[in-house]
Amino acid sequence: MNPAQRRLNGLRWRMAAMRRLWSAGAVPEMTFLPAGPFDAVPRGKIDVPGARARVKEEILHVHGWAMFPAAPTTRVEAWLGDEPLGRARIGVQRPDIGELTDNPYARISGFELSADLAEIGRPLGSSEVRVKAVSAGGESLELPPVPVTIAEDESKLRDETDLPPPPMRTPRPTGGSGRQVLVYTHQLNLGGAQLYLMDLLRQLLALGTVQPTVVSALDGRLRTELEELGVPVHISSPSAMDDFSSHLGRVEELRAWAQGRDFELVLVNTATGFVLPGAELAAELGIPAVWAIHESFPLATLWGNPDPRIREYAEGVLSGAALAIFEADATRRMFEGVIGSERSLVLPYGLDLGPIDEERKSFDKAAARREEGIPEDAEVVLCVGTIEPRKAQLPLAHAFDMIARRHPAAHLVFVGANDKPDSLLLAERVEDSGSAAQIELVDVTPDVQRWYGMADLLVCASDIESLPRTVLEAMAWETPVLATDVFGLPELIDDGETGWLCEPRDTLALADALDRALNSTREERENLGRAARALVEERHSLPEYANQIARIIDEAASAASRPQRRTTVG
């Protein structure tokens, strides 16, 4: 039995177990069921917000389902009154709908959208949420609208027990070489932001400009690598974002731990709620904080629904950052209102090309494909990333299924499978599709570089990405990239020159783009690959990036240590 067959059998077993779990649960009441057989007509419902809901938060969440008799849903759009909210994520699991029908698309009929009301001026008063779905066959379905009331955003209201401004303290000078830097990150498992940090710390250590100490809210496999580099690691735990007293207690514990360690600056990696204590610690110690922000999500999504007092203080800490570094201008613009343009810097991160080039020298593409059971003459379409709705692997599988007959040599590989529900559902849909023989799921692996070498095309179908590492790595391998036109990706890819772009959250658009890429000639792909590699070399040099970060750290720490002049008024 080859590796692909073993993985598929394992996924089948886990999917059967998941079906038993789903069937054991209660099926929610369905309020929108037109007369006639369930499968005979398009159906759907807006589940969230509920009818006559009073929306007080700044983010409006729209969830529901839409199903067509003979084709999958390819696009879902939403409005608040006449104001467009955007396209929803599609292919979301709905096992409850799947229990009601044999329609093959029922289990993946869900959609979800989180819309920032500030972007449409937060129209107060009565309104309604409207949703329209479109199928691969061209059918459209307008779901029954849901009346809602948009109220004042209560998350901004002040509280008498707000935390007072922290006292400023002058850090003691350090006697070692390089700046004493506290690096605060969210976790140490494999992931783009974590691998970014590892690359940066290796380069900074080689330069001798910093003496880092890493604090992480969650442990992970990268801790061993840090310790092998001689970097001290302290594992904390996620702070209680819904409990003001517990949150303050965590920051106080960190301050007690940090006393006497002579930290000169805190480098905060990501903008998630997990890292807020690190930024708050910088304020407590009176030292600057430099943020490396990777996420293209509004703060309300990143931080969830914290205690309003925690949120207000956290926003104050973020607005007081010495500098915030972004990898894409589209992401910078999302945070500009909180941080300010004068302390926001777009600095596309660097990639360590050395290990990639070393592996490319001795890489045997044919041998690697034989080992994985992939035909040597196949056109391998690769998608790398943990299976999750944001990365749109399920719509990609549907898009591939639409064009697979026209490209019998195409072979779609998802690298990032696991035993979680999203991955199991993708495995089920692949197994039931007409192109199952051309699709493979591969478990999460740290050895992803060889897959770039085996691939003829990398696809990034995500609906939210800032500057995905997988795209840069594929470009470094001269593997052509097809990506959605979201956030930092159009800043990286010039359509038809350094890759291909397509509309996000539109399965038909993705299928057309796949068709376009697979119809390209070998010469066209090679030209794209060479141009993409040249761009990575020029724009994403890790040594140059690390030099700039070292300069930023030194300037921020130096400015904080200089005595402040007093201005006399009158």
C-alpha cells in the first residue's frame, strides 16, 4: 500500500467516526423549508444574526446556509439594507443540513461573513440583512431577509475602574553585547508568523545585535530550536481576555518575572490577544514596544469580545507603540486609525534562500514523485496550509472538480491535512467527487520544501492573507503561483508577469483561473517562475530585512534611553 492509500484509508476511518458524532447530535429546527421535496428547489436561511437582533458590536457576523439541487454554491454576497457587506466564505460545514437530505452539497452548504460596520459608516437604526447565493449552474437564491437594529457600539464605553496609566521606569543599562530584547509571541508551533520569527532571530543572532529572550503564550516544537540557538524561552499561558482582574494579574506576574533582566525593548510578534500582555509589560517597564503585525483582520476579530476595559487599555498600548511593522500596505491601512501613519512601516519580510537553494541543488523531482506515488508526467497543483475555512481548500477542490476532465494529467495535492473536522470534511468531499483519483491529501509536515519542487503550480485560494510564506517559498523555487486578489497578494504578484490572480470567494472565478494556468505553456510558466524568483531575491532578502529590524530596534531603544527635555510654559 503506497503512502497516498494509507493516508486516504486513515481519513476514511476518521470521517466515519466523525459521522457517528454528528449523527448523535440534535438537528436544529429548520424555519425556512419551502413546500415540496427537500432536494427539489434551492433552499437556505440566515441563522446569524437572529431576527430583530440588536447589533451593538462593531463587527456584524452573518452566518447561514444555501443549497441548490444540482450544483454547489459558488458565491454568496450580503448586504445591510442597501449597503454591500462583501462576499461570504463558502463551503462551511453544516452536518445538520446534511442529516436532512442526500444532496451531496448539503454538508458544505454553510457560509459565514464578518463585516466591519465602520467601513459602511455604521448606519444606526432599523435595517435588514440580505443574502444572495449563486450556484455553479447559474441559479440564484435570495434568502429571506432578517430585520435587525444597529445600535451604538458599547465596546468603546468607559468604565470608572479603568486601569490608570502605568508608571514610567528607566531600564538599567546592560553590560552584554547587543540589545537585551524581550520577544513576545503567541505560540511556538509551525506556522507562518512563527517561522518568520525563527528566521529573523537566527539572522539577528548572527549579526550580534540582540540578546533575545522569548516569551510565548503557548508551547510548541520550535522551542527546542530556540534553545539550541541559545535563546532562553519562557512559556506563559493565554491571558483571560474576558476577566479584567485576571488579565491585570498576568501582566503583574510578567512584570515581577522581568524585573532585573535589563530588557531594553519588547518585540511583539503578531497582534492577537495572546501577545497583549507582552505589549502591556513594555508599558509597565517603561521601555518601547515594536510590533510585527502579520494579520489582516480587524482588532475586533483578532481580540474577540474582551472586557471593554481590557480592550481600551490594549488599544492605548498599541497606539503607543514605538513602531508597527507590516508586511503589506493593505494590512497597514487596517491599523492606521489606531497606530497612526507616522509610526507605521511597511517592510516586506525576508526569506532565507540559503536552505532552499541548497535543497534545489540536489533535488530529484522524478524520484520524489515516485516516492509519493505521483505519476512523473502529472501536472501537480499544490495547496499548502492547515485545512481551515479561511484558506478555502474546499472551494478549491470544487473548482478543480469543474475543470479536471479538461486536464486529465492535473493532480491536486493538499499539504496540511489533520484529524480535525474541516480536514475530515474535505477528505469526504474529495472521496465523493468525480475527480477523486486526481486529488490527494497529505498530512501537516515540516518537510514542505520538497513539495514545492514537485509542483507545477501553487494555488493560494485564501480569502484572508497578508503575505503568505508559502507563496514566497514557491516563488523562490520558481514554481508559478495562482493566488486570490486579497490584501498583500496583489502587492506581490503582478498578474501574468510574476504569477496569476483571481477574485476571492468565487468558485467559478477560481475554476476559470485554474483553467487559465493549466492551459499555459511550459515556456510561459518558466518565465513566470524566473520573474517571481528575481522579485523574491530583490524584495525579500532576509539579511537586508534583518539589518533594517536591527536598526529599528537600536534606534527605538536609544531614543527611549535619552533623557526627555522639559518644556516650560509661560
